[in-house]
Amino acid sequence: MQDQAVIIREMVEADLPGNHQLQHLQMQYHLDWLGPIDYEWIASEACTQRTRNFIENDDHLAIVAEQGENPVGFLLGKIAPNHPTSMNKMIGELCSLFVHEDVRGLGVGRQLCERFNSFCADHGIGLIIVEAASSNFPTHEFYQRLGYKDYSVTMRLQLADDD
Ligand SMILES: CC(C)(COP(=O)(O)OP(=O)(O)OC[C@H]1O[C@@H](n2cnc3c(N)ncnc32)[C@H](O)[C@@H]1OP(=O)(O)O)[C@@H](O)C(=O)NCCC(=O)NCCS
């Protein structure tokens, strides 16, 4: 499996079950960001429909990385409204990115992001944002290698214990 080339292509309906498994794996990186994960929701039709929206909407992008028959990565992104006071009325929002650990370090994440960059440029978008957990340092480095810069801090106040 390791020797086979990784192909990047647009996601289609038939990819949804395989993508669902990758989204499940991705949750381990969101544990200290989202708190307890609602795995039932990830298994639900609502989650599948959310991903399907990225396939079906013209201002959304869903792409997969595939090695042989196996899905090994994906990116979900969309064109979204910016803060109304900004001159950049619309921005690219990189919503979700995951590369399976078997194929990390081979440029797959970079290729997925570059495909999203092109999608945004084709839509006349000049700015892309992505949010990552402040503890996810390796991912910060990854985005910095791709040219992203820190620009804001999200803070939160825990008012009650998680269930
Ligand atoms: C972050 C992630 C997408 C990187 O994917 P990848 O395919 O391994 O990354 P690439 O091989 O394309 O690396 C691109 C560049 O980033 C650097 N990079 C990648 N992972 C890195 C890491 N963990 N630490 C430091 N640099 C890293 C590479 O060295 C490379 O630099 P170069 O091209 O200048 O030589 C992948 O590790 C992942 O899915 N992580 C878990 C999920 C996650 O955190 N997703 C993001 C949520 S916002």
C-alpha cells in the first residue's frame, strides 16, 4: 500500500461511507478542542448530510485523497461571509482537513490545501482562514509551512463541567 501513488480528486456521493471513517479517526485531534465528542452524531445521517452539502454546493469544496481503493485523506472547505466591516466581504474557510497517519509527510496535506487555494482563487477570494486547536502544535507548523500566519486567539470560559 505504501508504494501506491496518492490521487487527489473531488469527493462524490460514493465516497461518503469511507469519508465517514476518516472523520471518526479525525476526532482524536479534536478531543481537547471540542471536549467530549458526540460519536453518535458522527454516525448519524445529519453528519453525512453535512458532508454531502460540501459535495453539492457550488461554493463548497469536498476533496479526497485516495491510495488505490482506500481513502487516506480529505478536505472540506467553503466560501463564507466575512465580518461585514471588512473590505473582504467573502473569505475561504478551510473547515476540515485530515490525512491518515500512514501517508503523512508525503505532501498530501499540502496538495489538498493547494487545491482549495485554487478553488478560492477561481471564486475571486483572496483570503483563507482556518481554525485549529491551540494545543495542536504540529498542525500549526503544517499551516505555517503553507504560508498561513497567526492572526487571532479564540478564548473560552468553562461555566459548567462537561457531561
Ligand atoms: C496536519 C496534516 C493534515 C498534515 O498532512 P501531511 O500530508 O502529513 O502534510 P504534508 O506532507 O503535505 O506537509 C506539508 C508541509 O508541512 C510540514 N509538516 C507536516 N506535518 C508537520 C508536523 N507534524 N510538524 C511540522 N511540520 C509538518 C511538512 O514538513 C511539509 O513542509 P515542506 O513542504 O515545506 O517540506 C496531518 O498531519 C493531519 O491530518 N493531522 C491530524 C488532523 C489535523 O490536525 N487536522 C487539522 C485540523 S484543523
